[in-house]
Amino acid sequence: EDQVTQSPEALRLQEGESSSLNCSYTVSGLRGLFWYRQDPGKGPEFLFTLYSAGEEKEKERLKATLTKKESFLHITAPKPEDSATYLCAVQGGVTGGGNKLTFGTGTQLKVEL
Amino acid sequence: SQTIHQWPATLVQPVGSPLSLECTVEGTSNPNLYWYRQAAGRGLQLLFYSVGIGQISSEVPQNLSASRPQDRQFILSSKKLLLSDSGFYLCATKTGTRGYGYTFGSGTRLTVV
């Protein structure tokens, strides 16, 4: 069974204080690792897909990296508008299952002035 | 691009009452559709998925059921709600082919009282 563990559960940063969020996973044949952003009371918003170890993707102040066991979401010089819950999910290679994703519980990020 | 419509946005229902949540998708045909539930402090839990009209797979035994009467319509139902059915319900569809993420709806906050 695919499993995703995210840490920390909550993170409070000062504006401009860079940090990283962790996503550890176990999966049978990784087909993709996904990062989402979720604002309170809203559906998750897609950020990145990573396919293989060593891959990196960037978007504004966010950079996602992937190893064989974990992924990191690096936030450089965050701003208050980056405050949200960040979700990590994996899709395994087991056939069937409708291409379902398995999600972690998320990291709740708050960036203060 | 794909758009998911979910309604209602919020719902307060008494224990033992029926439930019907609807999700419709625009901008694609024959989509894979998913119902997730997000409880406080927990990750997104996959409830049902559908790969076509009338095809429903259940991931977790529960008090809920799902139906797909039309290609782009997905319905989540219950005959008698329990307190434990409270949560944030999200409908999602697979976006694109490889590298797909999910596109999520805006969610329904269900409170069973």
C-alpha cells in the first residue's frame, strides 16, 4: 500500500525566511509525485509533478526536488501570500485503481510579516 | 481547460437525513472522476472513483455511495447520515495524460448535527 508522510505538520516563518517542507513516501513503482497548495475552505491547487529521482521543478519562490525516498518543497524568501497548506501525493505503478493518488496530511505554512 | 463544479458549498444536515452532493465536469470527455473526503487534521481520503458511466469503485467501506449517471456527472449519496460523515468533500478529475495532476472542485463542507 502506498504511503505518504509529510513533515512538519505546521511551520511558521518570518517573511524572507527560507525553509523546506518534507514528503517521505513508499510506493510500488513511482509513476509520479505531486505537490499541491490548498487555501482554507478551497480545493487543492496543482503545483508540480516529479517523475524520477534527481528531478527538480521551480515556480516563483517554490522549488520541488525528488529522491528515491522523499521529496522536498523549498520555499525561498517567502511572503505572507505563500501561507497555505501544502499537500504531497504519489501515484504508484500498481495497475488498476483508476490512477488514484495517495495524499499526505499536509504541512500548514504560515508566513508572518 | 477542465473545470469542476461542485455544490452546495456548505451543508448542515441532521443525523439520519439523506445526502446528495453533485459534481459536474466541463472541458473534457470520458474523464476519470474521484470523490475525496478531508477530515480535520487528516489527509485526503479517496472514497470512490469512476472510469466511466455506471462504473464505480469503492475504496473504503462506509455509509456513502456514488453514482455516475452521465459522462461528466458524479454524485455522492447517503440514505442516512452519521456524525462521522462530517468533513470536506472534494470532487476531482484527472488532468491530461502523463504528468497529470488532479483538477479539484471547490469542495462541500458537510456538517452532520
